[in-house]
Amino acid sequence: MPGTPHEVLLMALHDQPSLLEELVRHAAGVPLQGPLTPLDATVRFAKSIELHPDLVFRGPRQPWIMFELQNAIDEEKRQSWLLAASVLCIREKAMGDVVILTASRSVATWAKRIGHQRGELGTRLELTPLVILLDHQRVEALLDPEHPELALFAAWAMQKRRGKQARQVVERAIDLSGRLPPALQDPQAYAILAVIGEHMYAQLETMAMNLDKFPESPGLKRLRLLLEKQGRIRGQAEGRAEGKAEGKAEGEAEGLAKGKQESLLAFLEGCGLAVTVRQRARILACRDLEVLGGWITKAASAASTRELLGEEETSGARRTGARAPPKRATKRRASAEKK
């Protein structure tokens, strides 16, 4: 099912068809004369068959343009694209164009040949659409300060990508929204946030909320302003004033927690109790002084780290039984209890 990124991009194209003209010109190098006019995207062949391409346009020289936003392989499009193009061709009495936009190389390869069909006797039915693959080079072309509205497509191409490079593309796209007319700046930035993946949004939100801990960028600063407008975070001056007062207390608590974490891990190692990578990560992630203190108290009598942390035994542990602690560890605990 199409999600928010899909719908947001289609809404932008429907409301501003000139975006498609600029996209095709910048990303595919093909001139597309406007202005384009959105048409009813329902394509009816018969009462029992009704197709719904993402968008359909008409231009001065284009009797029709069928636009599809495609980021996953869908074998049903093998027939539906052919049929929809055929119906539009008959309805408008002229051949138009099918434009496919994707950020996936495998989908781009698939889209170019999905409409090629051959009968047993050699009859061929072919539909070869204009496929626009938003790869690194084309994404760079869309991050054009002279055409900041195209940055929305660059951000959309990052929705399934992770890493520093993808994040920087989104940051630049958000920054470019500031080059639009004032009335369009915030809507463009909000649209960009709507078309990126949840993981990317969470990462950018965390960075924008903690600009003192991350390298600043114009995009992050603009994102912080947006979050302030939404009431997600307080203004910088207010945040600094209160943060200064809270910082000292938080720092002291952090230091106490770290000391208890190190003491607990050292004690477990001295008792010969194995600590897995996951268990170590759980201990180091705990900042609750009361919980850490309770673990330290129970460590002297715990038979295993799993028992100490209250973890359920695996099916393998139930079959074989819990492993007895080493004798050396038992003696040390007994000596500790006597003291």
C-alpha cells in the first residue's frame, strides 16, 4: 500500500504540475513544454475494468502523460501499464508518454522491460516508458539553489537509505527550502520531513535538538526552527537557560551511574560470571541508580548474569539446566558473605 511519502509527492505534483516539467528536464534531460494540466487519473476500459495510474497530465504538445511513482517491483503493472497507455491512446486519439520515477536501480531496470511481451508465434507488444532513476548524480542535480522546489524529490529518494551521505542530502534539501518565497518555505520543509523514512527523521530530530553535540549545518538549524514552531522543542535561549541548571545535576547523576556500572562489571568478572555482549550493553545503558544498586546487591548471590538481570532462560538452557558457577567464584562469594 502506498504510504505518506508516496502520497505527499503525488499531491505536490498534482498541485504544482510545473514540478514535473522541471523534474524531467533536470533529471532526464528531456524538454517538456508546459503548462501541464492535471486530468482525471481514472482510466476506464469497460465497466468491469478501471485502472488508476498515479497521475495523468496534458500539455501543449503532449496529449497525455501518465506518471507513476514506483519504488518497488509490482508484477501487476505488467498488464496495467500496457492497458492504461492503450486506453489513453485511444481516448485522446494520439500517443502520449509514460514517465516512471524511482530511486531504486533494480526497479528502474525492471520498469524498462516490464511492458515488453511476446507471444508464442513471435508477436510483440511493447511499452518502453521514460524511467527516471534518482541516483547520486541526478540527486545532486536536483539540489539546485536556482530551483529549490526540486529538493523535495532529492529528499524523497533518500527515504530508504541510511548513512551520513543520505542524511546530508536531506539536510541540504531542508536548507534549500529557505530559498523559496516565504509562504512556501515551511510547507516545503514539512513536505520533505514527510517523505523521508522514520529512521532518518528520528536521527535528524535528535541532532536538531542537540546542536551543541553535533556539527551544525544550515539544514539542521532550519529543522530546529521548524520543531520549535511545532512546539516539539523550546527556543534556544530558553533551552540554554534551563539546560545550564539541569546540566550539573545530570552530569553528577551520569558520573554516579557510570561508577556503579563499572563496579558491577568488575564484580561479575571477579566472580567468574560470564557477561554476554548484549548483557554488557544493557548494564551500560542503564542510568537508573536504584536499579544498578539492586543489581550490585544481588550479584553476590546470583548463579548467573542471566539470573541477576532477570532474563528468561533460553530453550537450550532449560534442556541442559543452568551451569553451576565456578568453584573459585563460589568461594569468593562465601568469603564475602562472612565478612
